[in-house]
Amino acid sequence: MKGGRLMPYRWKNKIDVDETIVVIKNVLDKESELPNWLVNTIYGSIRDSDPAMTRFFYNEVKKHAPSSLKYFEEGSTRAPI
């Protein structure tokens, strides 16, 4: 962490997105909520990655971790400011 801010992870390919989905699923298998640091990091990836990778992320989340969509939908209360 530099200057108190998370350094976002940019998705470069579908494998990067798939790894993010696996992390989401693993966390939700153990916890009822995604931690703020993870939500913020994924928002950084959504913001900084190629739009095609972002679309792929949303499609994969819908398929494999639909309960996590609440964190990433427009108007989510968990969205970083």
C-alpha cells in the first residue's frame, strides 16, 4: 500500500479475471461478506482494466459467484468513494 491507497490490480487477460473469481468464491465460502480491501481492489481492476476484461468479469461473477454481484452493481453501498 502506497500513501494509504491500494494499488489496483489490472486484468490483462481472462486468466487474471478467473483468478479474481476464485478469490471471491474462496472468501465467500469462509465468510458471509467480502472484506473492504478486496472490494476496493476489485473496483480498481474494474476501473483500470480493458472494458472487455471488465465485461468478462461481470459475466463470470454472474455465473460463478452471483451472490457477490451486490458489491459491484451500480449504486452499491460498498462502492469506494
